[in-house]
Amino acid sequence: MLDILRAGLAELGQDAAKAEELAAFARLVLERNRVMNLTAITDEADFARLHLLDSAALLNVADFDGKRVIDVGTGAGFPGVPLKLLCPAARMTLLDGTGKRVEFLREACQTLGVDADCVHARAEEFAAERREAFDVAVSRAVAALPMLCELCLPLVKVGGRFLAMKSVESGAELERAMDAIETLGGRLADVADYAIPTSGVTHRVIVIDKVSPTPRGYPRPFGQIKKKPL
């Protein structure tokens, strides 16, 4: 794993010395994964590429240095924990609706000496108290983009960005989300495809700028979001 991480970080122009910190986080995830569902990827080489280096690639898409960043639906901590390890100056919030995952992340961050705010809450509820409080929102959640936009854009301040990590087959999904993006105060800024180093796999990040405040009626309760996406 270390060789893959060192080579991948070097290819991304990141500090290859951070490979050991990323590998330490990987070991914590894989160890806890034996007793709870954190990841379906358990091969160390695949984990290094498809979780850690995939997350690291975002550093070439947006500026996280000194920014208030929220990872929505963080799950086992991706991409938020690798981003924080590689960019310690990012002020990171890890948000997830599953309590056991958040408790794991609190323990992992304490073990690794990572200063991150681990929050157990649903995104649509959390937006009520931290509305438009973040410079950057990121998400690898599996929800469709119109739903993700309604969950994430209300958390982003005007002038900030939402980064949605998607597959390269997400063109039709993006088209369906354009009305939602506009309604929620966003504007499509970029669709960036990137190769995950040493993997032969290409992923995509959809970059949405926050250009105006999200109307107060959003986000709606999750049942409404799911039943009638924007």
C-alpha cells in the first residue's frame, strides 16, 4: 500500500511523505470494517487507489487551505479524512447520519491526531443550524445529483463551492440536476474528469459555484426530497 500511495501522491503533485498517515487511516478503517460495514473495498491496493488517491485528487480541483469544509455523507471518512491529512489547514467537518460511523471517525481522528469536527446528523437538519456556513462542501454519497444539491448547496456560503464526486457516466444525471442547481443558488463551474494514479480508472468531479443565497424553503424534509426531486 505504501508504494502505491507514494507513487500516486507524487503523480498528483502532493507530498509523498503523507503516505504513511494515509496508510495508518486505512488500517483503522479496515480493522473496524471486520465488525461493522464501512467499505466494500478490502484489498489494500484497491483501497489505496479507489479511496485514498481518489480523495487526494480533489486537491488539484479546489483550494482547501484554510477553508471551512464539510464532507456530507462522509461514511468511513471519504474524502474528508484524506483531505484533512493532506491539507491540515482545512477546517474539516465530517457529517454523517449513521451514529456508529461518526463514533468510529471520532476515535480514528483522535488516534491519528486529526482535528476534525465529527457530526452525527442528517444534512437537511444540520443545514438549519449551519446554513451557508462553509466555503466548500464535498460528497461522494451515492444519491442522485438533484438530491445531493439540495442537501449540500444550502450549507455553502455565497462565493463557495460544492464538489460532487461522480462517475464519468454522470452526464445525464447532471442534465437532470441543472434546474435544481439554479433553484438552489448554484451555477455549474466545471466538469473535471481525472485519472486516479496507478489505477487506470477515471472519475469525475462536478464543480458547482454558489452564486446566490439558497431560498429559505430549502432543503426540504428528506421524504419530500426523495419523493419529488427538484
